[in-house]
Amino acid sequence: MIGPLTLTELADVVGVIRDVIVIVAFLLSIALLVGLFFLYRKISQLVDAAKRTMENAEQIVDVVSTKIVGPAAAGSGVAFGLGKAVAFITGLRGNKRKKGEDSDG
């Protein structure tokens, strides 16, 4: 059988090669799909972890805002109001001018 192949034998060889290529392509596509599935699961877990981290960060910011920034802002508002009141009172006393002094103009 080392000699020239007949047309029937050549068709059989081509058919076997085609079948092997189809089987290998099928196995590679199955392996690719399985790999993509596992990659999807890992990425999904990573996204879920990122979501949990963002929710925790939002809770922390909310607590900090409620417990620290809110009272500090209220306290600073009171301090600002007292400062304005003191400036108003001292401004009234400081603006009294003696008769005979020239104005800035």
C-alpha cells in the first residue's frame, strides 16, 4: 500500500483527517466554554466583593456624617453666630467717634 492511492482510498484518508479535525475543534470549543464559565464565576465573585466593599464604605461614610460631621457643623454654626454677635456688639462700640474727628473720606 505504499504505492499510489486510488480515489476511494484518498477519499477515506481525507474523511478521517476531516473527522479528526472536527473532533479536535469540538474538544477545544468545549474546553474554551468551560474556561470561560470559570472565568465568569471568578469575575462575578470579584464584582460581588466590590459591591460589598462599596456598601460598607457607604455605611461608614453615613455613620461618620451622622455622628461626627453633623454635630461639628451645628457647633460651627453656633460659633459663627456668636462670633457675628460679638462683632456686631464690639462694632457698635468701636464705631463711636469723638466729635471733631475726621472721617476716612
